[in-house]
Amino acid sequence: MQPYLAEANAELGMQNAEFKSRILFSFKIPPMLKPLEYLFFIVAAVEIFAEVTNNSMARFISKPLLMIVLIAFYMQAVGDKWNKVHNLMRIAFFFSWIGDVALMFVFKNENFFLVGLVGFLITHILYTIAFADVTNKSATPILPKNFWIVVPLVIYMAVFLSLLVPAINGNEKTQPFLVPVLVYSTAIATMVAFAINRYGRVNEKSFALVFSGALLFMFSDSIIAINKFLHPFELAGICIMVLYIAGQYLIAKGTLAQFPDTKS
């Protein structure tokens, strides 16, 4: 009887060990942030610190690095799975970098504001084209059929421009910026609308990240305009950069999430 019990216990022990082994090896560890993603957060933290402390030297180091590191992270995540959307995003990030650098020199010459505006204008155009390239092309887009969805966006832009345009027109120094600002406002509103129109035509994660990023980017640009043309305020720089950094990161992550074969 005892040998039989010993044999049974041994068999039960082996089965228990096998079960634990299956559990151990079937458990999937959540993907860790990549080193370049960590580096982006570090550079972002330095940039925000520079804005908080008004440290020009730190800002001149961190701000140009933001998009360079984001591009490097994006390229690392894509690996060898490049497609049209990824290429558009890479170019868009580059023009964002041009915009970032140009805006750093506005204190020397106001024309750098226009250079930055053009850089970000091209970024938004490229984002719009990229957002139009959806995964599920057979799905019916929600726009323009459900136009009511973008009514809050239209109201936001209408109210914003109704305040901004008189302020720009009322100052001789800012009057040359009126047309570029109007063109830019149209471009960013269009970009947000195309982000909305991805709903149901890409996976939920990709839609949520890109849409959130597009909104944050628009709010960041709105604060730039308020601070420059309407009413400068002390925390503008901090608000602008926090929203901008978060917006760009979410757009990058959301675009990567559109394609499951990329290491996002």
C-alpha cells in the first residue's frame, strides 16, 4: 500500500510541476518601454523643467532634441515594417522639428515665427494625409454623413478665430500674420477632423491615441496664438510644451498601434 501511495504522490507532484511550468511559460510579460522611449520622457522632463525655471540654456538643448528622439524611437519601433503611413509620419516629425527650432529664435526676428508656422503647417498636412490612410478601407467613414460630430470643433474654431482675428488686425505689427494664421487654423482643424474620421476604420487603441494627441496639439497651438496675439500669460510656455509633447507622443504611439506588426 505504501509503495502505491508513494508512486501516486510522485505522479501527482510531476503533474503539479508540469502545471506550474505551463503557467510560468504561458504568462506574457507586458512589453517594456524601449530605451529611446525612456530617453524621450527624460528630454521632455528637461524641457518642461527649462520652461518652469526659464532656463534658456537647458531649453536650447532639450527642445531641438525632442523630435529627434521621437523620430529615433518611431524608427526603432517600426523596424523593417515601413509603409506609406510610417514614412509620412517620419517626414511630419521632421517638419515639427523645423517648427520647434524656428520658434526658438523668434526673439531675434519675428520672421522665425512664420518659418515655424510653415513647418507645423506642413506637419499637419502630412498628418492629415496619414490619418486618411486607414486600415479598414471598406468601413463607412463617419464624416461627412454625421457632421454633428464635428460641430464642437467648428464652434471652438469659430469662437477662437472671432477673438484672434480682431486682435491680429488691430496691431500693425501683427497684421502680416493674419492670412498665415487663418491658413494654419484651417489646416489644424482639418487634421483633427481626419483624426475623428478614423473612428471604426482603425483599431480602438490607435483611434483613441491619435485623436487625443490631435486635440492636445490643437490646444497647444491655440495657447501659442493666445499668448502671442491676445493676452500673454506667465504659464503659457509650460502649458504649450506639456500639451505639445503629450500630443506628439500620443500621435506617434497611435500611428504605431494602427499596425500590429510594428513594435509599439
